[in-house]
Amino acid sequence: MLPSGSDSQQRSLENPDKQTMRVDSTKRNDKLIEVPRKKLNMRLYTESEQKFQDYINSKIVTISIIALVGAYAILIFIIVALEELLDETEFINVSSILSWIELGILIIFILEIFVGLYAWGIKKYYKDKWLILDTLIILLSLFFVIFELADQKTSNVIKVIQAVFRFLRIFLLIRKAQTFRRLATISTISTPAEKIVRFLAELKEVLEDENMKLDINYCIDKIGNNQLYQMGKLDEDNAEAMAWLNQSQQGKTEVKRVLTNEQQLQQQQQQQQKKVIANFQKLNIPKRLLDILFKQHDDLYIDPFECDKLCGGEGLVNLMLFFFENYNLFDVFLIKPKVVRGYFEEVMKGYLDNPYHNKVHAQDVAQTCNFLLSKCKFIEIGQLDEQDIACVLIAGAIHDYGHPGLTNAFLINSRNELALTYNDQSVLEMFHPSQCFKIAWGNQKVNIFENLQFQKYRRIRESIILMVLSTDMAHHASELAVTNSRIAAPDFEPNGKDKQRLMDLIVHSSDVSNPTKSFEIYKQWTEKVLTEFWLQGDKERDLGLPISYLCNRYTTNMAEAQVGFIDYVVKPTFACVLGFLPAYEPFFQNLDKNKAKWQELIEYYKQQLASIQPK
């Protein structure tokens, strides 16, 4: 991800598998390389064994086994209780059914053991010695249950042994319950670094050489603490490495100076920057636009009109490709750039050629969302993961898809098909995401959601829909009041239960953010939106419908309208944003500056209105 501000052209090491390090192995004389393969005494797992390991360690299997052990414990207590309460004949009749149930549970436990033995091998599986006792208890319990089913009339000695083993089985419950502690740490390995650490940890368990175990611990520590590129001290055991560092690259006699940590870091950053630029260039984003995005991708003052011109009217598509690369979203969605390009090309085509609600407005809102996420630090404050970031940016890009250039009020009053379809409730805000999800699922070649796991897709879909619905101005005042109360509450959690509400506000505030920008850009947007409103007012006049607020071209003073818009909508909105994003404070003053400029123009627009009054 490109950092904000002056470091915008440097990329953090968020995708280590894209960084390739080549080491001249012929120069090395490590103990690790010297150790013959036989001395490692290790077992490499096959692909099928690894799949079984992942399956056994999965959350659903762990919970299922624990639940089964709990049910088994209840069953044992029931058997013991019935043995005391019922006479021998009645107990024999009932215990036969319970024994069959017990037999089924024990068979499942046996299967679990066999699968574990196949997946890890006997030596590693029984490294935890308690598992030997678990297996012994289960096998003996299985024997006694089968014996009891085969012959109901057992001796007193056998009955005593059976009772003892029933209570020993409760020991299984205590043992299995300990796996609850693992549930908090069960997660999907998401980065190559984590995979390497896991592999090294597993390798250490099967090694016998203590020195090698220490070496592996050292590697794990360096990877875990992000110290791969820190230069350590050279000791006397590394004389060859010292000689290599000091030798002349051209065979000259002068001694080569060892680079300092700072110089090394500079070189790494320069190399990394070249790789970052190369990755972005592969996306076929026009060079002039790419240069602007490198510098201003999270800048409030970027010119959306210029960006759109630089790429032949495909600003929205190229911006989203940039964001997907910048935030590593291609890997999150498990898709290729051509799928993302195809999807947002279809989205872009769906934006009509309206004066205001068009593809450039969508591009502008998505970019403003990124400004609030990155420069204003909502990613850190809300602890957003890649999925959250993707949801915000996609919602910004699609939030006005297919907008007809007419308000919800007009659609409802004119009995438009969309109003009838969505029952007059947030008509356009329901329509926009619905159509964009249809684009994805209607064409496999552009389906950016196809490779997501079902639960992940459901979470992303729900989040995007909520954010687009939040742009309905009919709910602006009530939702803003609730958000303000949550920010002021003692249990406010921007990274927890309040995160989605704040994400909604990020998109909604971006949608009304024009007054926060440079006056030149803001004025262009103002002229466009009022032109669109006035075209609607003309239609309302022709249809004999009430002319909506701001839609009468003969009575609306552009400057006065914007002063009111700033005072009653935009300023309260961004005051709320400032409540949880303190980094926004330097930009908040733009509202007063722009308001003052509009106030200076009020008289001008009064004169303009007087000159166009119908005769």
C-alpha cells in the first residue's frame, strides 16, 4: 500500500511473496547447508496429509469433536443415574439403547485418531503423551461396550471395571476442552511470511539436532520481528562473509566500505519502489494518470476532471485498478486484474451521461473515500482489514450506478417503475447496488466476487449495500444524530461495534464532500448538480408536478443554495467525521472559506436570476 503524504511513492512490504531475494549459495558455508539429509531425521508431509491436517485443525471440526465429547459426558452421567434409579431388568432394556449410542460415539473417536495418525504420523501424533492415554481409554471403552452388548449378564468384577472406565472417559472431556484455547488462535494463514513461520515451527518439531533447533528459533524470531533486512554484527565465525564484504567488485585493491543500516534501507526502498512502479505499470494505467495517482491518490485536492481526461474517459476504471493493486486486493479477492478491469468497465458503462450523477462523480467519491481512509487515518483508527477497505472503495465507485438524473421524490411522484419496484423506500439507493451485483453474477468473466468464500462474500455484500443505502439524504439527519451520540458514548468502539456505522459515514460524507475541496473544483460540481436539478424541475413543470426544492431554475440562487448546503448539511456531517478522525481538522476550515466566497457571489446570482425571468 502506498503511504500517504510525501512518502506516497514508497510501498510497504505487505506482499512478501512478490519480493524475490537471490543469495549466492556458493559463498555460504552454513551449518544448515552442511548437515546431510539423513541427519535431519525429518518427514515431509504429502499434499493429502497436509489437507487432512488443515481439516482436523479447522474450527468446525474442533467444535464438533468438543460438542461430541460433551454429549458423551452427559450420556455417561445418564447411564450412571439410571443404573441407580432403575431395577436390573429395566436398566438392561434401557442400557442396550444407550450402549449403541455410546458405541457410535466411540467409533467416531477412533476414526479421529486414525485420521490424525495418517495426517501427522505416529511419532508426531503421540508427541503429546496424554494422547496415548486418550487412545487407551477409548479402545478399552470400546471393548467393554461391545462386550456389554454381546453379553448383558456380566460379572460383578466386569461391572466395577466398566464403571471405572466410564468415569475415566470423563477425563476425555477435560482433555478435549483444552482445545478451546486453540480456537482463539485458529486463523487462515494469509501471508507467505506466516506460512514460512508455520513451516519452520513444524520442521523444528521433527528435528533431533539441538543446534539446528536453535537456528530455526533464530529464523522464526527474525521473521516475526520483521528484522529480515537488518544487518547484524559480523563475528569471527563469519570470516568468509567479512572477506566477501570487503573485497573489491572489480578486483581493485581498495577495501569496500560496509554499508550502514541507513544506506541499506535506502537501497532497499529504491529497489522496492522500482518493483512497485513495475507492478502498477502492468495494469496499463496511462502514465500521466499513474504519475498523478502516485502523488495524489489520497489527496483531497486531486482534480477528478483532469484525471478522467488523461485516460480517455476511463478514470473510474483506472482508479479502481490502482486501489486494488495499492491495497493488495487482487490477492484478497483471488482474481486477476483483467477481471477487475472488466467489472468496472461494465459499471462505468452503466453511469448515464448526466450533468452531475455520472462516472466522474463516482470516481470522485471513491477517491474521497480513500482520502478519509488513508490520509485521515481511518484504516488505523477503525482497524480496517483489506476486506473493509475494498467494501468502502467499491461502495464509493458503484453508489450512483444507473442514476437517471432524477431524485427519489420525482420517481415516487411520477409513479416511476423503480419507485414501484422498491416500494418508495430509498428507491435509487436500493437500485444501485442491486444492479452492480447483477453485473458480477451475470457474467463470469467480470465477477470480482466469484472466488470468495461464501461467508466472506456475504459480509462484503452486506457491508457494501449498507454503505450505499447510507447515501439516501432522506435519512441524513436521523443517522447523523445517532452517529454523533455513538461517538460521544463511553462505549464507543470505532474498531468494533461502531465500525460499520463509521464506514457508512465515510461513503455518505464523501458523497457530499464537494464544499470541502478547492473552490475551483467545488464550483464546477455545483454548476453541474444544479443544472441536473433544473432539468428535473423543467420536467416537473411539464408534468404538472410540484417543483422540488432547488429544482426551479427561475427562483434558485446558486450562491444562497450553497451557503445553506454548507451550514445545514456538509458542515454538521464533517464535524461528525472530525469527531473520530482528528487528522481531518486542517481540511475542515475549507468549508468556511468556500462559504465566504459564495456569500460574495449572492448579489451576482440575484442579478442573473432577474435577467432570466420568464415574461
